[in-house]
Amino acid sequence: VQLVESGGGLVQPGGSLRLSCAASGIIFSRNTMGWYRQASGKQRELVATITTGGSTNYADSVKGRFTISRDNAKRTVDLQMNSLKPEDTAVYYCNLRQVLFGTMYDYWGQGTQVTVSS
């Protein structure tokens, strides 16, 4: 399984960025996808997830500002981030969660840096 993120960068407070994650090596449509982030000196935390059926879940800190979406045909999951704040600064990781015979497997991308600063 390979997950490759793109779209990070430096943006001013109030700005927008769109992250994208391309998956390969697995049946993409059968798995929950998500975005997590890890700020310097902090633990990795959930940002948003989207199920195979399109149900979404967001961290309270990003509700109303971030939108997760997936394209099963293209095998991609995107995170649209609006109204960015300095506290959104972190390395963002794409996640694929597979449940196989009752066992959960997590796959991660290499991460992409998002910096929100003036």
C-alpha cells in the first residue's frame, strides 16, 4: 500500500490550502480514509475521516472550516482547508484504515507540512 500526499505549503492566516492523497496497492473503495496531523512536540491527532459510504467525521477544531472528500475512481482523498489559523500548523498525514478478518490495519503517507503564518 502506498499513500502519497501533496498540496502542503505556507499560507497566511485566513487563507486556504487543498491537500490531496493518492493511494495505490489496495482496493481503495473498501476502506475508510482520513487525515491526521501532528504539530511539533504534540501527539498525532485526527482531523477528518470519510467512510466508504461517504460519511464524514471532523475534529471539533476544524468543523466548518475543513472538508474531506474522496474519489474512488481516482483513488484519491482530499482535504480542503479554509480559514486557516496558526494553530493548524502541522505535518498532515493521509491514513487508510483496513479491517481484514476482524483485524485493523493502518497505513500512512509520508506527511506534508502545512504552515500558517504571516
